[in-house]
Amino acid sequence: MKINFAHIRERSTTGGNIDFAVFDAKSTSGGDSGNAGLLAQLTSSTRASGLKIDQSALAYEQGGQIKFYGDKNLVDYLSNSGVPQWTNTIDV
């Protein structure tokens, strides 16, 4: 199965760069434990493909709204900026 994701580098608040990935989880209903497992699997697979990831999150729709699950700082950032444009795909 192909999963869309965005791999982005931004300046952090401390002045360095941060690399993050946001995965398109479509509609997930796995609750926190299911989301945690899916995010860990996708992050691990993406890192194994050679991409650097400091933080990661899932983006999905629930009840007609976009939700985020993952690293707190990244979720806060995405809640303000929205879902990024997908830049890559990964097979899982």
C-alpha cells in the first residue's frame, strides 16, 4: 500500500533546522495505540529509506475535520499551518 507523506525541513525556534514527516493516514480509527503503532511503522520505514526525520505526525480526517497525531510540537505547528503538500510516497 502506498502512503503519501510530506518531508519538510524548517527552521526551528532555536535557530537550527528540523526535518519532519507528515503522513497521510486518510481516516484512521485505531485510537491512540493504533495511531502510535502506525506512526512508528511509517517513521521507521521512512528513516530506513534514508530520509532524516526529527519529528513525525499523522494527518487524517475524523468527523469531517482534519486531525493530527504525533510529536506534540509538530502537531501544534500543523494545527496552525494546516496539512502540507505531499512530496513523497512510501510503500508499506
